Amino acid sequence: MPRTTRITVMLLFAAWVVDYIDRTVINFALPSIGKDLGLDHTQQGLLISVFFLAYAIVQVPGGLLADRYGALKVGTIGLIAWSVFTGLTAVAWSFAVLLAIRFLFGLVQGVFPAAAMKALAERSVPEQRTTATGWTNSSNAVGILAAAVISGILLPTVGWRIMFALISVLGMAVIIAWRRWMPEPLPQDATQENEELSAAERRAVLFSPALLGYAAIFFGYDVLVWGVTAWTPTFLQEERGVSMTLVAVAAVPSTLAAGAGVVLGARFSDRLGGRPRVIVVPAMAFTAAMLFVLPRTEPFPLFVVVGTVMSLAAGLAFMPAFSVPLRALRSAYMGAASGVIIFGGQVAGVLSPLLFGVVTDHVSYTTAFEIMAIGPLLSIVAASLVPQTADEFRAKVARRASAVEPTKESLP
């Protein structure tokens, strides 16, 4: 990859790590928060879901803002604002206040993903975008792992309030690094990608069945990820009597495996020229089967092994949800188009933690894990139906564009 791409990957990697620390430490703090504020499982699930509701609402608007005002400007504003709301979490004194803070936190953090993907698209060539984005998004697993370690250290020692106050300062370090080292876009993007796009062209791309199909793949993937990630620490504490410190240690292999899966899935996608069906179908079929095995695995070490293998398989399906659009679309569309796909995943983040909590309250943890298999099955169906290559994707979008605006020849 060009040096510009490599530096951008490293800087965005750091930002994503902070993003995931700030948003996921609450998964480990839920038992403590629930005890302090007197919350049941449904209310705890709602704290997770309301974040994703707000996060989902701003995905496409955030992408449009990044396309119009610049990816780095929008991303920086989002990073500053979400760091503030991470700190404010520490002073929440009731369920209603914490719910409001989580909603506002989701709104301001939600502008970041599409801006980050656009910033990387401007600094990479199409043939390498999926691999570059895969390396960037492997940070998700590192962020979750860091959240587990931070929670394992701080929750038993200083409590959840001080923990949120301390981690709120991490975003400032990333902003300083961005301002000092973020490179300019590659020359071809600077000269070729800035032409005006009509509203009809944008609608043709953003509402095309081809792009929405990739959003459906990501929706199914995140049903699994956010449901299981949000509730596994609480499940291990309540059902297996595992301490939070041991839960944090046990998270290491599964999160590293998830990160490796993301990188491998991205690399395979670029080698295959897209073709998400080849990767998503076997990976998600295996993952769905493991959801019936995991909650029935009694020995804790074996639970960790099963969870690690499942995380590796699931991670393979992350980047195929973006692979073909990243190769097919100009970076002028990338902010909003990425927002559409990410929106699909965040809708899952709204639904799956809440559904998991409700099923746990009314049936059992085992059934809640099994319900999450709906997500992988949806990903399999969507991956089988979407265009499998950049040429197929462009052809479908072009047909839609010509139908919307037949007098103007337009390709994405």
C-alpha cells in the first residue's frame, strides 16, 4: 500500500480503538450499573439499544455531512463530542438520565464511521480499499479487548463512574495525532472525485437494491455481534459465577480471533474481487450452529475455546459486507454509501441487545443465544442475492440511475 494509506490506517485504527472502548465498556459495567440503579435485564438491554438507535439515525446524515464538509472535519467533531458524553456517563444518577446520555452519546458518535471510511477511501486505491479497511476495522476487536481489560482493572477498584471519567480523555490524544500526522488524500481522488453530483444520482446509489442488500448482510452480522457481545459478560457472571476480572481475561482470545477474522475476510475479499457469497455463507452457517452450542458449554475453558472459534468465523463476514461497494463506488459517494451499510448494522444494534434481554427475562439465556442465529441466517440470504463483483454492482446501480434520470448518463 502507498505510505499515505498505511499512515491513514494507523491513525484511523487508533480512533476506532477509542471508539470501541468508549462504547463497549458499558457491557462490562452493566451488572454494577444495574445493581446501583436497580435495573432489570430489559432496562439494561435498553441502555445498549438506545445508543444504537441514535447511532443508526445519524449514519446516512453523517455520511452526507462528510461528503459535503470533509471527512476529517466531521470525524474530529464527532470524536470530541463523544468523549464529552463518555465523561458525562459518570455523573448519571438515574435510569432516565443515563438513558438520555446514552442516546446523545450515540448521536455524536454516529457521525464517525462513514467519515472514517470516506477518509480512508480518499487515501487508498479501489483495489486495496477492502484490505485497508479490514486492517482499520480489526481495531474493533482491539477496542473491545481494551475495554475488557480496562473494565477488569477499574471496575473492582474504582467503580464504574470513575472508569467512565478516566476513559473520556482518550479521544483527545487521537485528535492531537490526527492534526499532526494525517496525510492529504491521494492525487487521483483530489482531481477526479470532486465533481458535483445531482440529487437524482445520489438517490440512485443510496437507495439501490444493490447497496441495500449489503446493508442487509451487515444487519445480520451485527444481530449476532451486538447481541452476544453485550450480554456474554453478564451471562458468565450470573449463570456461571465467573468474576469480572476472569471475564476480561477470557475475552482476550475471542477478541483477537475476531480481529484476525476481519483482516482475513478483507484480504480474501480483495483476492476474490468481492464475491461475498463465497465467504459469508460458510462463515455464518458455522456461526449460527455455534450459537446453539455456546450456552450449553459448561466448563469455562471450553466455553472460551468455543467462543474464540465462533468469533474467528464471524469476523470473516465483516468486510464482505463492504467489499463490492468499496471497489465499485467513487469516493465522492463513499461517506453516504458507507452510512447506508453501517445503518443496517446499527439497526441490529438497536434490536438485538434489547431482544436478548427480553428473552432472558421471560425464557432463558440459552434461548436468547439461540434467537441470535436469526442474524447469520439473514446474512446468508442477503449475501446470496447481492451483486458479487464491482462490475455487476455498477451495472445495477447504472440501470437504476438511468431509470431515475434517463436524460443524463451517469455511472457511480
